Amino acid sequence: MVFFLDYIQHKKDCKFKQNERVERLRALTNYRGPFTPLDRDIINKPIEELVENVHKGELQPTDLLNTYGKVALKAHEKTNCLTEVMISDAERWIADGSINLNGPLAGIPISLKDTINVGGYDSTVGFSSFVGNKQLQDGATVRLLKDAGAVPYVKTNLPITLLSFESTNDVWGRCTNPHNSKYSPGGSTGGEAALLALGGRIGIGSDVAGSVRAPAHFSGIYSLRCSTGRWPKAGFATSMPGQEGVPSVYSPMTRTLNDLTYFTRAIINMQPWKYDHSVHPIPWKSDVEEEYATKGKFRVGVMRTDGVVDPSPACVRALEKVEIALKLAGHEIVEVDVPSPYEGLQIGALLLNADGCKTFKTFFRSGEWNDPGAHQMDWLMRLPRPFKYIYYLWVKYIRRDDIWAGLVKDWHEKSAFEQWQLVAKREAYRGKFFEWWNNADVDFLITPPNATPAVPHDGMKEAVSSCGYTFLFNIVDYTCGIIPVTHVDKTLDKLPPTFNIKKLNGVAQGAYKLYDAEAMHGLPVGVQIVGRRLEEEKVLAIMKRVEDALGDDKYQLLEID
């Protein structure tokens, strides 16, 4: 009876939030209709010009909100990307002085991952049990944004548990890829990516295993994975409070590279350490930005594979396109063999789920839908150890799959003693990576962001462990950026006739069950630019150099309808 009543409450809370969203959208009658010439001018104008125009009084913040309100409504109709709709309150914040219109982001509407606390609004994280958890006051991150002049106007969709490259939950429904509705926009910050791809301006997501980078790669936008302590993260809700084995970082996402650099610089220049105790008091390093913006010749390390899942033809082609462009621009390409990414994956996966997947499960209601990938992790975690050991032996000695066997073997809840051992292994691995980079003498790495382009809906059941290209750099805490480079081509990116999925390890099989160049035709494909820890200025400058090297052959953003 208790379970039945819990399920009824779950359905009621989901219906309540969905109806609330419908009513808020319905009330926005002034935000409908075709884009005007002013709207298109605002969408296409560089962010620094918009801010300057607001400062001079030549453009009203309400003009910007009107434009991006239209963008958000159109994007939501196409992809179901929005959760909390705050546009009516945003009008009030502009009018009553809550927004500092003299700040470096004056009047710029900003979208936020649903986890970020805005006063008066829920942060459901996709759980119906979080419905009604609204805070009375803005969280620290939102206070900083308003002081910088940004106007929070919508929050965006995500996966329940946050442990997925998809963005679906019972509370808000399924978010779809803006290029192809049969595919995911990425996760866990997928709604943000869908909105930005369809004309949004700037946003904030979080990343514990690739959650701002996979969406950028899947949806065709730009993102920066900041190192811990460089970007504020105070004032948020989460599915895994207390999880610090692989710390989550909040980070910026944008439609254009110019916006990404401007936005990151503006926030760091706001001295976020005065709002959030976890931020290092490191001012923006203009000298570093200038150094890498003008450096004559780079040594570029190419990490072609993570050794677990070789990249698909589409992702290989994108990487090679960047490599060729950099060579033609006079830079040196260096083949690199980084310390075992598989070792990093093993350590990180166990640390991230050291609680036995218990914490995120405490927030579920009876009958609540779970992400297929998170469900797979939980199911294997709950499998009794004798059966798990038999399964491990079968995988290792019968299937002869050392990769999958090595991930399965210790997949169980850790004691404090065992977790401390894992943290020690993580630190040793970070030290190994540190020494390797010192000896490699490269300026930066280029890597695929993922083995494949976007996954089809519910594909994380198969691809849940295929996250090594992004997760690796959470484990070592390096700064990474994603640049969209090209689109899947059904002819160029077909698997070769000799390809045999049965010869792959279990992780790779899961990824390649989903790869179909014909079905994926037109989906974006990106490349990951990797620097070292706390090198945000350097990575952003290098991203600009890479995009400049691509020239007229750079990625074409989605047209705004």
C-alpha cells in the first residue's frame, strides 16, 4: 500500500510540474511569432557588442530577453529542452534593479542546468521527490550572475541521476537532439546543449564524466570543462551529495567560441572566490591568453584512442581534419601514448560509484523511471558477489575480454578503507600523468570527445561504460574544450566491410551496437582540446587557433528558423 501511495504521489508531482510549465509558457504571449530583423541582429551580434549597446542605452535588456525568450520557446517546441521557465520573473528582475546592468554581462539572458538554485524555483534534478524544493534565495552562482548583469531566464533538461549522456526523466520528459529527434542531445547537460544549438546564447552545466562535453559534441556547440576550483559551483542540487572521489565541476557552454571566451573571462573577472569558498582566488591570466593566441608553433599531441573503444570513422575523420589543418598552419603533430586511460577508467568508475549506487537511489519514488545506463550500473552493483565473480571468470577466461572483466571484478560498494585506497590510486595516477606530460613536451592534446556521435534514445544501456575520452580528464582534473568540427556523412563514415563487432571487448561492443552512419547522417562531430590543470585561458586561446586553422571549412551552426 505504501508503494502504491508513493507511486500516486510521484505521478501527481510530475503532472503538477508539467502543467506548471505549460501555464508559464502559455502566459508568454509576447514571446511568440517569427523573428524580427532586430531579433536576428541580436542573435548574430558578438556578445561584447550587445553588452556595450546595453551600457550605452542603445539596446534595452528587455529587447534581449524578448529575443532569447522566442529562441527558448521555439527550441523547446522542437526538443523539450526547458524545465523551469523564469521569463516573467526575469522581466521583473530587470525592472526592479536585481540585475546589475553595468556589469560585464549586462542584459545577456543566461540558461541554467536544472540543478542550479534560483530563488523561488525548484531544482528537481529530474526526481519527483525534489518537486517543491525551491529555495527562498538565489544560490551563490546565481547571485554572481546577476551581479555580472546576466539575466537567468530558463532552466534546462537533464537525466535523472545525472549519470548519463542522455537527458530524460519522468518529471520533464525526454529531451531530443536538435539535429535528429531520434537521438540524444547529450547529458547530463543535454537540455542546455539543445537550446544553445538552436540559438541560445550562454549557459552553465556541470561535468563529472563529460556532462558539458558530450552534449557539446552531440549537439554541435562549444563548452569548456574547467578544472576544480576555477568556476563557481555553490548553490546547486545534485543526485549524489558528498561524492568527491571524482568531483563534479560547473562549467560554461555557449553557441559560439567567441561567447565561450568572453563569458569565461567575465565570470573569472567577477572574482567568484568572493561568492564561493571552493573557488581558487586566481585572477584571469591575460598574459597566458595572449601567449597562446600569438605563439608561432605548437607541439600538438594526438591521442587517437583511449585503448578501450577505438573511435568510430566519423570521429576519426573529425580528428584528422583538425590534425591536417594544424599541420597546414605550421604546427608540429606528435603521436602520444598517454598513461593507460583504461587504468584511469577503472579507478574513476569505482570512485564515482563507491557508495554502491545507493545515494541517487534514495531519491527515487516507487515506479519512477530510471535511466537505462544508471540502471545497468545499479543492477550489476546489486548482483550478489558469488554470481558476479562467476560472471567475471566467464568474461575473462571464456570470452577472453580483459577490459570488461577488469571493470566488473570490483564493481561493488566500497568501505571507507577501500575508498581511501582508491583515492591513493587516483593520486598516483594523476602523478603519473603529470610526469608523462612533462616529458612529452606538448602544448596541448587533441582527442575524440567520444567514440561515437550522439547515442540514440535509451542507448546508454549499451554505452554506459563508453565514456573514457571525457572521463579520463575528470580523473586527472585537466581543462578541456569541445569544438564542433563536422557532421556525420553516411558515405564517408561507414564502417569498413571487414569490421567485426564480435571481436571487440564488451565496452566497445556496447558503443558500436549504436553506430550507424546512415541513421546518424547530419549529426555533429566535435574534437576535444586538452590542456593541463587550471589552464582555462590557454585552452580557450588554443581553441581559437584551431578554429582559425580550419578557416572556411569550420563547423556551420544550425540555422535559426
